[in-house]
Amino acid sequence: MTILKHFTLLIVEDNQMAQDQLKQIFDGYFKAIHQAYDGDEALRVYRENNPDIVLTDITMPGRDGLSMAREIKTIKNDQPILVLSAREDKASLLEAANIPVDGYIPKPITDLQDLLGALKRIGEKLHRSQERLRALYKHSHYDHLTQIPNRLFFDTRLEKAIESARQAHSSVSLFYLDLDNLKTINDRYGHLAGDHAIQTTITNILDVINPQDLFARVGGDEFALVVETVDDLKSLERLAERILTAASLPVRFEGNLLSVSCSIGIARYPHDASSATQLIHASDHAMYRVKKNGKKHYAFSVNPKSSRVS
């Protein structure tokens, strides 16, 4: 039953003794257990805690379990709900099936394994669904070669970082990186060598940056680092130097020594830009100045408040 450890349970039962028994039975099986004693209370607890699985009796004072289940399905149509009831009339069974619920366990419970088995099956279904969602999210938000966030993830995170900085009256720095010499490597040794150079270089860069800062691949050989952990120029300069050193470490591929480096443009919000688009443009422009002046360096965006070039 370890699968259930990943999920939370809401028990809806008006009988105090039955409620206590169910809580005692399931204690230790689930990540957390919430309780409610009628349908109206259950809806309030559901909205507050968003449980993964709902286990409910049908007959309760006020709003009954089936009415509550229908309401929950309007909030979340794929919410797993398992029904317990002493009712055996066809109308109740049909109503439960039409909601639909994920199982119907008769009361009194004579075989605990039936109930636990039903809950485990729901847990396994939830786990598979979550795995599919995680795989879909990774496919759409991460670069398949480097396994770091992609442009979609970067755009969203940069907007949030700027909004947080705006509210906190703080700053955000954007490093725009272009890996040098990749075209030469691809032309001379092939694209497998180029891919290996990218993977190795990015791994080396990840070793010298703060994991709290976002590092993303935003183009073929272009990368971006959203820095929220430091804001003074000296710290940003030291970070740029560490990245330059890491990007210049030798890369070996099938007996060949590949020479890689990077060019970095740096822009800061709100010093150099007032929006994400402007910040990207400013850092990208600074990076191209470095490329034009010989590569393998860094430069800050040129404006009245920030004009230093390394």
C-alpha cells in the first residue's frame, strides 16, 4: 500500500464511531487524512484541502454523499470518489454510476481488503496520471539535449522574476550566453560532437551557478541565466568570470579535444530595462558586442546607469 503514501484522503461519514474506525484503519496509509461529518462540511473541507481521494457514505443529514459527489465533480470532474453505503437499491447504484464515482463498497464492511484494494487501484490510477502529466510537462518545458529548462519555461520564469522584483523594489539580472565555436566543431567533427560539446559545457556551467537561479536553453547555442540571488556589480562580475572559466574547460570527444568558450551579455532590471522583452533585448545586444569584439568575454548593457564593459 506504499502507493497511497503519496496521496491525501477525505473521509465523509456522519457516524462518529464509523468515522473513528476508518481514521484508525487508514492512519499510516496516506500522506494526510481529512474528515467531515456531512456533505456540506465535506465540500468546505474539500475546497480548503484539495484531497486526492474522497471516501464517502451516502446517507447523511443535510446534503447526502451523492449530492456532495456531484458538486465535487463540478469543481474537479476527474476527482476520484469511492462510495460506502448500506443502501442496495438500484436507484442509488444507478445514480452513483451516473455521477460517476470510482467504486461502490457495501456496508457493513466485512472484508477490509476489498476497501483497501479499491483505494489502492485508485492510487495506482492517480500515480499513472501524474506520471503522464510530469512527462508531458518535461517534454514541453525542458530541452531534450541538455535537460535544462527551455524557452517556454524561461519566458514564464523571467516574467515572474520581474514582477516579484517590481513588488519588492529589488532587481533581476539577465545573463545572455552564446557558446562560441560550435559551428566549427559541427563542421569539422559532426553534430554528435557538437551535441557532446553543448552537454559537457552546460554541465560545467551548472557547477558554478546558484541552483536557485534559472539557467535555460533559449536557442540552438544560446542560453540565458536569470539571476535573482545577487544584485551588486562585483558579484555579477565574479559570476560572469566563473561562467567564462567553466565554459572554457576542455571537452574531449572520441580522442579529439574540442575548444569551446562563451560570450556573455548582462542586463539588469530596472537599471537597463522595464520589461522582460526589453531586458532580453538589452542583454542580447550586449552579448553581440562581445561577439563582435573577439568573443570569450562579458559585457554589461550600455546605458547611463551601467556602462562598464569587461
